[in-house]
Amino acid sequence: MDRPRRVGLPWYAPEHYQALRTGLADGAKLPPDYETWRIATEQMEREVQRSGVEVVRVPIEPEIFATWCEGAGLPRDAAARARYAAAALAADWAV
């Protein structure tokens, strides 16, 4: 199986973090504070980049993501965030 050349990484803005934590089905699994999440996610991002895969940060905004999940019939969880990021890359609407 070929590795992807680029992947979408769900990315949270500091101002949206608490709203996402409370609105996500698995929000309680996220670290309580944004900085802890950011540091861990940036470390994972660097590891993926070192393997030769381009990482594209895909902003997850609470209302937009909730609407997308409703339209797709998905719970607002990690799997849906990964699908959302992949869809953003495929449609080229990722930042």
C-alpha cells in the first residue's frame, strides 16, 4: 500500500478550542487546555513530516464542522474530523 503524499490534519484555533471540546462527541478525550493539545499535535505533525508526508492543517470551526457532520450523518468525533480534513484536501478548500 502506498503512503499518501499529503494528509489533512484537523487544526483548532485557540478561540474555538473550548467550544469544540464541549461540542464534540469525544471532546472529553482532548486535553483540558489548548497549549497541551497544540504541543502534542505539533510533535505528531513533525513526525509525519519527517516520514516524507506533507501535512496540511485544516481548520475545524465549531459551527461549520457541526453542519458538515449533520449533512454527512456523522457524529462529531475523531473519525469525522479525519474525514473532514481529507475532504478539505480533496476539494482543495484547506488552508
